[in-house]
Amino acid sequence: MNQNTSLQKPVILLNIDSLMPQPLEIAVQTGRAPALQFLMENGTYIPNMVSSFPTMSVTIDSTVLTGTYADKHHIPGLNWFDDSKKEIINYGTGFRETNRLGLRRSIHNMLYQLNNEHLSGDVMTIYEELANMGIPSASINSFVYRGNTPKRLHVPRLLSTLTRFEDGEWTTKTTPTFSLGVFSKLRRWSFPTQIAAGNNKYTARELRHLIRNNNLPVFTFCIFQDLDFRIHFKGPMDLKGITRIDREIQKTLNLYPSWEEAINQNVWMVMGDNGHAPTGSRYHEFVIDLRKILKTYRIAKIQRPVQKKDQLILCVNQRMAYIYVLDNNLPLSAVIDRLKNDHRIDIIAWKNEASIHVRSGMKAGSLHYSSGGGYTDVYQQTWSVDGNLELLDLNVSEQNELSYGDYPDALSRLYGALHSHPGRFLVVNAKPGCDFKAQSTPFHLAGAAHGSLHRQESLVPLVISGTTLKPSYPRLVDMKEFLLKQCKSSRVKS
């Protein structure tokens, strides 16, 4: 396959949902992932990229594409409460919960509201910035897709009754080249085996369609989603999903005269978005039912509009949750004290005008911090920190240099979640092995889950082949700047 018709060396970013360093390395070492092995051995491998927080795909993808944490892009998680509309926003956490909240509403949130209203207009996606520079881009299988190109999307007739769109159609702004399952296809007669979006094979076939027709734009972002579903039930060390995705990457590289030629003609990147923490198998020990902990308060029912008498709203994102305190006469301290009595909750955090406060059900004491101050962390961010550093596993040297342990880039990521949207709320994290539960929330016994600040869910791999450039820091929030630099530098004759 010859790409010499272009003045650019295309950049292809493959985002494998829930790809983690250890299973990737085992798959490569045991010969189960020859394509990924080739890219790793002929490029740069970074095993410890820090994800966004909460470690949920919509928040992470928003961070990758805008180069900001949630305090700037305003996508707080897969499940959160919009205080201005008094409405729970859910992008699809599980059938029972989504169905109770309203299936049509959740689908509308994911397909339209996410990009057109919730994703902040004060930040620009990489697609928008590239368009302003006259550089084309493509999005394949990503629900975060905002670009500069108006596009009419269509819901198939059988599914149109599940949406709020008139005649099953809506106009939105996407990348110039855009694919999202049944809603927008590059290959006219293709049919995705997953209704909401394409599966691994579908994503790879859409990418190969662009390559075969010499239509690769300067930047293409592809998401492979199937691995995440397997790991939730099989556990983090399941390798079969990696092997299946690798076969699709092999077929893609095989379009070129050789795999070496594939990386001569393109820049290839493969990343994970979040990790998974293994979960225990005993319900009463490992599932944290927030309704039981907070049963003395009036908790909003998700199947009805918020009532004046409701005191709390629970929005669970697997191993992380937002707890909204609607009753202004109910002090946060009362709710915190109840949460603190459960030793399975490792972080309880909230904000006020001056700083962020952290408590724990596992450790004594408290921690307070704010941006700016005498401590400089490994990402050259400055902070004022006071209290028990163990609550966030922080280390400070004699030179006031601050480093992170179990919670990578914890100060900035937690700040981002607590400032991601208005409201009076707490952020809670479950300790590894445990999963949060509220009304109809899916949980993952004897499998794996993500969402929290812990390193198990926060450190992901990045493979870069076809260029010597690297992100300034090993964080997904630094990917946009890196990708823009690469796209600009690729504008040379091949």
C-alpha cells in the first residue's frame, strides 16, 4: 500500500480500551501479539502513562482530545449530576441503571449532549485545532468526536424509537472523516455487530478501508472497545482479547509491502486508556453499597425527577462515586463521618473556596492542599500541602520536591474531578478489590473494575513507532500537545 500521494506522514492512534502494561508485556513475550511486539521493538514503549480521573472512558477520551483534565473539559465521568438542570447525566453505565434513568435520555446524552453541550466550549479538541490549521483528521468508533465539520447522522429505523431525534436524524460537528457504528459508516454496505458502535473487527476494517483507498488523513483516532468488556468478567490478566486485537493490527500492517514499510509511511501509536483493579468474589465483603452506609438520609430515586425532600444523590462510576449533598442544612461532615467508618473506602475528598480536603476510611488524619505553593511535583506543578501525606501516598524530599506513589498525579487529577462541574459533592474511591454500588448500579464480582485514582487503574501503556518524538511527560493529558507537534512535523514530503 503506497501513501506517497500525500504530503503528510499520517499519524494513526489506536486506543485499546483497558489495555494494561503487564498483560500486554506477557502477550508479547509469549508470542501472542506479534504486531504489537513489532511496534514495540521498532519504536518507543512507555509502560506508565498516567490516565485521567475518574478512570472512565468518556473522561479519559476528553482528556486525550483536549489536553486538559475534567476541571477544564467538564466531562466528570460516565455518571454525574447536572445541578443546573437537576438531572442525572448517564452515558450508559449498564442496562438496568440506564433503563431506570430513561434509555432514550441516556442515548441522547451519549450521542448528542456529550459533544454539543457537556464538553466545554472553552477548550478545543485536537480535531478543531487541526481543522483551523487546514489539517484533516478522522475519528473511528469514539463517542467523543467534536470537530469543525457539520455532519448529518442517522439512526436506523429499528432504533429510532429509542432516541429523541426527529426522524432519527441529527446534525452535529465531527471530524471530516467520521465513523461511529450504525450512525455513520465509511464502508457503505458494512454492518457493525454491536449496535451502539463497532466492535474490534469493525474498527479495524474501517481503518483498513481508509488505507486501501489512500484516504488516510494526517491524524486518525481509532478505539477498540471489546477488551474492556472481557476484563470486567475475566479479570485483568485475560490475554485472549489482546490476541484478537493484535490479529486485526496484523491484517492492517499486512496492507503494506512489509511491516517495516508500514512504519516508514505512517506514525503508529497504541495506547490504553485505563487499567483495571481485580475485584473480590464475596458480595458483602467487596461490594460497597452506599445506600446502606447512608441509609439514614433521603436518597434520590433514579427513576423519578429529583424531589425537594431528597438530601443525597449517588452517582457511581464503578470504583469511584460522586455523592451530592442537596440539603444545605446537612453538613458535609455528617456524611463524611458515616463514610469514614467503612474501612473499604480509601479516599473521601471535597472542596471549598480555598482548598481541597481529603479523609479516609482506611487511614487516620486529614490532608489539605491547594494549587500554587512551595512544593513542586514531578510534572513541575506547584502545590501547598498540609496534613497526613499518607492519605494520597505523597512523598516530599528535603528540597520540597513532591512525588507520587499509589495515586499518580493525584493532586492535579483529584482537583480536576472536584472542579469538573458545579455542585456540593464528595468524591469517594474504593480500595482495590472493592466496587461501589447504588440503585441498579452494575458491579463486578470476581472480575475487575476501574474508575478510581489508584495506580492499578491509572497507569497504562503507550507504544510509538515511526517517529522519535515523545510526550513531554508520561501522562495522557500531555498527548494532545504531543500529537499536534507530530502532525505538524509530519507535513513534509514522503
